[in-house]
Amino acid sequence: MSSEDTIINDARAQAHFYDGALRFSLELFGDRLAEREGYQHHKGTDAVRYFLMLKFCWLPRDVRSLSFDDLWFAMGEEFYGWSISPEAQQSYPGNES
């Protein structure tokens, strides 16, 4: 494998790693949102979708059709001031101390 291939593969791996970290963050935020809103059934990304349904009167099919980027964008203001707990950060692969 050439050094150019190695650089490209490293960049790809890093992009997928960070994409996964963002998805993990959305799941964790959904758990916190479910707790804050008192949801009994919905957790993770489902809680985010449920929140958007209630807040904007969107239909389930519309919320389910949102891409990850759209979900992240729609929840931007809700994320303000929130951060992942240090314990949860340790759960994500590659963040072990």
C-alpha cells in the first residue's frame, strides 16, 4: 500500500470514528431528554424523534425520514449547554485513559 493510500484510509477511518461519536452523543442526549421530559418508553434517538413530533406536530413518518444531520440540526438549540458526562466519554472506544 502506498503512503497516499495510507493517508486516505487514515482519513476515512477518522471520519467514521467522529461520525460514530456524534451518533453516540445524539443517543446519550436522547436519554437525557427522555429523563428531562419524563418519557417512559422512548430513549436515545427515539426520544429525540418523539420530542420533535411533540414540539412541531410532525408525523412519525416525517420524523423517521430525517437524516442524522437533519436531526442534529433540528436539535441544535436543545443541545445548548449540554455535554457528555466523563463516564459516558470513557465508554466510547478510543477514549480510554
